[in-house]
Amino acid sequence: MEGAKKVEEKVRRRWTDIIIRILALSLTLVAAVIVGLDKQSKRVPVSIAPGLRPALVAVTAKWRYMSAFVYFVASNAIACSYAAASTLLSLAAGSRKSSGTVLTLLMLDVIMVGLLFSANGAAAAIGLIGYNGNSNVQWKQVCDVFDTFCHRVATSLALSLLGSLNFLFLVVLGAFSLRRK
């Protein structure tokens, strides 16, 4: 009876691990795609000289224009690729994962947590500057003009944060799994 409970617990832990990895894969994929495809163009009035009518200039907001957003997209793409590979590894190894495999996945999961949290922080910092501006250096708010762009970035940040929390949960599961071996 005791052995059956251990086997049942291993199977449940294995499927929990796989489901969380698939969730992390999905969340980081969608986050990368949303920002990767995000682009908004507007015609904004630019004052050339006092007394003259402002000229309308076409301006485009793209994720490639800010290095923090480039880092965000790249980090989510890396985490998504890793989640796909680690899901396949977890499926192939089954419930007979060695301590070495569990430790390797645990260390790589920790790296993904750090990578995603740093990318989320960088993108959120730039997003806040875009949303609030910075009066000390005379940076204007851009989310008033590029509202759709900003909303998509905010949605993507939320999804990426959920993805990083999934990786953090995988770290906790991996640590418990190592402790039991």
C-alpha cells in the first residue's frame, strides 16, 4: 500500500511539472509574440515656430526602438524555447528522472527565473517612463499618444510575470523533489 502511494505521488508530481512547464511555455510565447508584433503609428502635431500651425508628423512606436523591450522579447523567447525543451525532456524521462537531471533542470529553471524577472523589470521601468514621463529631464508621456502600444506591452508584461512565477514554482517543486531523493 505504501509503495502504491509513492508511485501515485511521483506520477502526480511528474504531471504537475509537465503542466507547469507547458503553462510557462505558453505564457512566455504569447508575451514574446504580443510585444514582437506590437507597432503603432500616429500623426502627431509638432510645433515648428510660435505662431505657425503645427505640422503633423508620422511617428511609429515599435518594440525594437527600446533596448529594454528587445531584451524582454529575447528573454521570453529564450524562456519559451527552454520550456519546450525541458517539457520534452520531462516527458521522455518520465518518473525515472535521476538526481542529476532534476538538479540540471532546477539550475536552468533558476536561470530562467532570473532572466525573466530582470527582463520584466527592465520593460516595466521603461513602460512606467512611457506612462508617466519624467519631468526632471523633460520626457513627455508617450502612452497618451501610443495607447494601444502601451496596453499591449502592459498585457505582455503581466503574461511574462505569470510565466516567471511558473518557473519559480518549478524551482520550488524541483527543490522538494531533490530533497526527497
